[in-house]
Amino acid sequence: MSEVCSKCGLPQELCVCETIAKEEQKIEIKIVKRRFGKMATVVSGMNSKEINLKDLAKKLKSKLACGGTSKEGKIELQGNHMQKVKAFLIEQGFAAETITTKELKWSPRKT
């Protein structure tokens, strides 16, 4: 016998909970400047209880050939990958309308 999902009541093979969860997320992708002028892409706003962030971070790192981590409900990737991450998330089943991007505003360095 196959196990039954406690949320939707369907067998585990037919479970649609993660698919529904992907459509309901409010995802924000932004670029931040780290130490020594390094850029990092931060993906936030996903519910870590409904979406497996570790697995998603692993797929993103493999696809983009970069380093990164998933911690505190966020995925951090080394480098500026904003548009590639958005395209990958849409390809993975996340709704395009729920993904927002924020450009980093640069300010001149004070000397």
C-alpha cells in the first residue's frame, strides 16, 4: 500500500500539495552587495515548510554553476543571476506573477 498525504488525502505519488504551494508563494529576487564588492543574488519569500529550499538551492547552484546556500528561509547565490533565477523558477512551476525582482541601487563611494 502506498502512503496517503495528510494534507490533500491523495496517495504520495499523486500528491499535489507542493504544486499548489508553488503557485501561492510571493517570491522576491534581489541583488545585494557583499564584502569586497562581491555580488550575491538572494531569493526570499518562500515558505520553507511547503517548499524544499535545500533541494531548490541545489538545483539552482547546479544550473547556474555557482556557489550558494539556503538559510533562514532564503536562498543565497554567489553572483548576479537575477534573470536566470526568475526564468528557472518559472520553469520549475512557480507562477510568474508572484515573482518580483528588485534592482540594487548603486550609490557613489564616499572617500
